[in-house]
Amino acid sequence: MTSPRAQRIRILGLPLDDVTLVEAVNLAKSWCTDAGTLRQIVTLNPEMVMAARRDPAFRAVIETATLVTADGIGLIAAAWLRGTPLRGRVTGVDLVEAFAAAGLRLFLLGAAPGVAERAAGVLEQRFGATVVGTWAGSPRPEDASAALVRIAATCPQVLCVAYGAPAQDLWIARHRSELTLAGVRIALGVGGTFDYLAGIVPRPPVMIRRLGLEWLYRLIRQPWRWRRQLVLPYFAALATLEAIRARLGPAT
């Protein structure tokens, strides 16, 4: 698949589209009127970049995604350092809320039992969302059929999968054919979005988000995340080195 925009850059070898939230939602609405194949959206962050460098299957999913957005201040900074600045972040939470406000039919898959239902209630109350189904499920192969049956029965336009990266993105790619037959037009991994919406994990305050310090806020609230965040300094070092090389240009 090709990017829906001409402006697609690469950070550490992975694609990243320069789209605003409004543009992403407009694209989604147009895709929902198209009877073609399913479009996969990946909301990329530095942890996912580092995971994809180790996992060829995950890297392939990102490469073939229709839209790859910057979900993480690290990618915004890396793009700026390269001299190819992005116009903003488009996070999983932002997309789910915007799709809900746009009136698209949503199915919420994943998170702990009961969380998707609570998230659906919040979306319905705040945005008048049309949530046609919820299911906790799991990314395990033996649980896929139960989820796919429920999805097919409700015919959602957008499937939001909260299994955590890379499991959620790999699950979507693995079941692309079944999801297309079920009428799903857009599928995206949304990580901890349902937990945020349901109030189980508080979302960082607006000022913290604007400063790009969500990683620090989450680390303070959830100290167990420290192991996952060990890759962030490595990402920063690699992205900075890549930016320097890009600025210098090819050796003469």
C-alpha cells in the first residue's frame, strides 16, 4: 500500500506520515465509503520503532500500513532534527475520540474484561458515539474466532484493538481477510486508550501532553514501566545520529 499523502518521511528506516488529526479523520471518513480493502492505521511511538528493529514481522506491518502517525514526542523531535518537521502528533486516544465524534461505527476489542464496555459508555456520553460492539478477547490464536464472530455480527466501520503493541498490530494484519469480509474498513491498534477512557489509568494533564512528558508522567504513575522505557535513550541516540548524517548529506 502507498501513503495517502506525498509527504512520507522515514525515521530509523520506518515510514511516518505528516498528517494532522483533522486530515486523518477526513481520510477515515472517505475510506468508510469505499468498498475496497481494509486500511490499517499504526500510531507509532519510539518504543514501537525499537521493537520493529528487532521484529521483522512487526516491521513489515508498519511498512504496509496505509497510514502511520506520530504518537510520541520522540518522533516529532526526530523529524525536526532531520529537517523534515511534522505538523503535529496524532495519537491513538485522539483518533478514537475523533472517530467517535465523527459518527463512525466502532467496535472496541481488547483490554481487561469490562474495560471496553466502560470506555464505550464514556464515548457514547461525551461524543454521541455509535459503538456497535465490545469484547475483551486476547491476541492468542485460539481466541481469534470468538472475536471475529462478534465483529462480523456487528459490521463496524472501525475496529479499535487494545492488545498492546506489537500484538495488536500483528493481530490486525493476521486477520485482514476476515476483517475485510466482516465489513471493517479501518483497523488500528490503540494501546491503553480504553484504560484512559474508562478512567482506570488517568490521562496526563493537557500541559504535560503539550510538553511531551507523558513518558515521565506514566513512569511516575506506573513505575513498573521502567524496563519498557529503557529503550528511549537508545532511540534518542540513534535518531540524533541519523539526523546528523541526513543533515551532512552524502560524503563527497
